[in-house]
Amino acid sequence: MFAGRIALDIAATAKDPVRVLIAGRNRMRLDWLRTAGNARAAMFGTPAHFATHPIDLLEAGASEALIGEHRPRLVVQAASIQTSAVISDSGSRWTDLVAQGGLSATAVFQALISARMAAAISALQPDIQLINCSFPDVVNGMLVAMGHNVLCGTGNVAILSNIFAGERPAAGDGKLRVLAHYQCLAPWRLPPQQRVGTLAPRVFIGDEEIADPFQVFEGCQLTPEPAIEISGASGVTLILALASGRAWEGHAPGPNGLPGGYPVKLVDGQLQVDLPKGRSLTDAIAWNAAFEARNGLTVDGTAARYHGRLRELLEEEGSVHAAGFEVGDLETVCSDLLRLREDLSQKPNVRHSA
């Protein structure tokens, strides 16, 4: 669904010639996205062309085969072994663990295919730009710790920056910049009167910070489900700028492997964090990193560490990785946690129901 949103919005908005290859294992879905993409390009009169490549990215060597055959300039990796619906599902011990411990419970599942793709790029064509759409606020740091390059992700901070831009009269004149970790999305899924606490993003108009984003942007509303109408679409202008070699300004999570999300600008094919005057990158990184340090998964060197309630829950469920793991052991850790996820998914959520 996420990749489909990106592809079909490229079809409607491309201004320069672009060729998009969609890879995946569901042939019917691939045929539909190729057909719909080319139809939308014809409908809107855009110079976009879509083709497909059937492949199971979980098979050994699949990423290498894909890169080796097609030699793309840009890879947008949106495949994952963890569905985004987990944020709104309920009823099992696993969904309860994610609800209480946070989405970093799924980080290794989100990282698996992206890490394999990043490794293939490093080995075969290091100049390929990689945009990782799978939990980039956390996963991109894991990829960099594994020795790979990643440009950024899509969504998350860009969801908030775009919904705030859509309410621009409420904010006044000046350039809009937003610092936001993915955890900052949670309040905007609630009714305005329930938006309180420590998960507010930092919003700047020009160089001045807004004191209360919840009040200024109270009319903005996200769905409880993944907001792909915005999150998937948010990467399209960046993708098209990269494809055509143009400059670009906006917001992105995990730029160059940093934790959380930032205002950024694209200069000569590279992303630079674009903070308001007088704001330091060190402080911005520390502010974003603090969310996962309180409850989530942080990366320090080659070590990934769980924190807060998430670590407690993993300990309660008997995970041998509750304290964390070395990022180089991702494949083994993922296999272990998949067994835990399968086991807990079969158990009703009774332990914390009281």
C-alpha cells in the first residue's frame, strides 16, 4: 500500500522523464500497479513510465540480483515483514506488547529487508541512493551502524510538517520547520482535547519556535490507522527531485542515519539538516534520540539497546534479546523475535486487560 501510494503519485505529478521499476512477489498486485501507474501518467500527461520485476525479496541473493540486473540510480525500499496495521490492531499479547512498548518492538522486522538491500548496494553499486521507508527513525541508524549508507526515509516528521503546512494560516508567515520523532505522531491520532504530555513536536516559523503546537494546529487530525495518504506521498517530491537532479527542501526522518526527523534540504544529491538560525545539530539529535532512550531502541556504535517499558516487556516475555543486540547479528535476532511474535500473536491479551 505504501509503495503503491508513492508510485501512483509519481505518475500524477512527475514533470521530468522518470522510469519506475516496481519489484515484489505478488504478480497480480505488480500488474495492477504497472497498469494503474501508466494509466495515470497518460491521464495526467506526465513523462513517467512504470515496469515491474517479480521477485521475493526474502529469498537469498534477491537484492543482489535486483541491483545487478537493473542498476538503478535510486532505490526506495518499502517492503517489510511487519505490517503497519500493528499500530491499530488489538486483541493479542503481541499487539499489546507493541501498544505498551512502542513500535521499536518491530524494529528488527522493519530492518531485515532494508538491511539486505543496503548490503547489496554497498557491495555492487555504492553510488545508488537508498531511501528506506521502513521505520526510518530507528532503522536508518541501524543500517549506518552496519556500515551502509542511507539517504533518509519518508513519512513521520513529514506527515506532521505537511499537515501543519496545510493549516498554514494558523501559524503565520515565515519558513516552516519541524523537529519530530515518530512518537510525536501519537497525539495527532487523538481528538484535540486529549493532546497533552511530552510528545509534542518542535515547530518553528522562521527562526521562532511555536510555544504550543497542540493549540496552534488543533484542527489537524490523523487517523488511528497508518496515514499513507500523507506519509507515502510525502516522499514523492524528494524522489522526483533526486531523479531529475534538482534541489529540494522539506522534511525527512532518519537523514543519513540520524535518529528521528528533521527539516532538510537536498544539495548536489546529498541531504543536509536545515535547522533554524541559532539551533545546533547536536541539540536537535539529542532531542530526537531522547524519545527512544526513554522507551524504545537506540543505537550506539554497533550496539542496539532496548529501553524503558519495551525492555521490561521483552524481559517479561523471556526474550534473550531484551537488553539489546549487536546490529551485525540482525538476521539471528530477527529469527528469534519472529518466533516470539508468532507465539504471542496466538495468545489473547489477558495479562494486561485489567
